[in-house]
Amino acid sequence: MSKLPVVSAQKVVKALSNIGYDFDHQTGSHIILRHKDPPHRRLTIPKHKEIAKGTLRAIIKEAGLTVNDFVKLL
């Protein structure tokens, strides 16, 4: 298992946009991303300078990626 990087919300949004996630809307301090293609998965990213490791791992899992795949997107 690869080590998780320390990343900001902006880096996560940019990395996920490379695999088809677009900005949908923002509610408070949470950015909502939506996938272009069906089934139009939605991801919620907290807008923080550093995303907590457990939260980042959950986001990666919900996106259907492995940690190594995510690190390559950065």
C-alpha cells in the first residue's frame, strides 16, 4: 500500500477532474463534484488546506481508485 500524500482540496479537485469529475456546486465549505458519465457519481470534498488522511482515503475509495492511481493523477 502506498503512502498517502498531504494534499489540499484544490489539488484533489484538480486530480479528480483528470478522470471526469466536474465541479457541480459548493455548499458551505464542501465542494461537490459530479462525474460526467453515467451513473454520475457525486463526491464531496471538504475545502481545507490539508485533507485528513482518513477523509482522503474515503474520497479515493468512493472515486473507484487505488492510492497509487490517485498519486499518479497528482
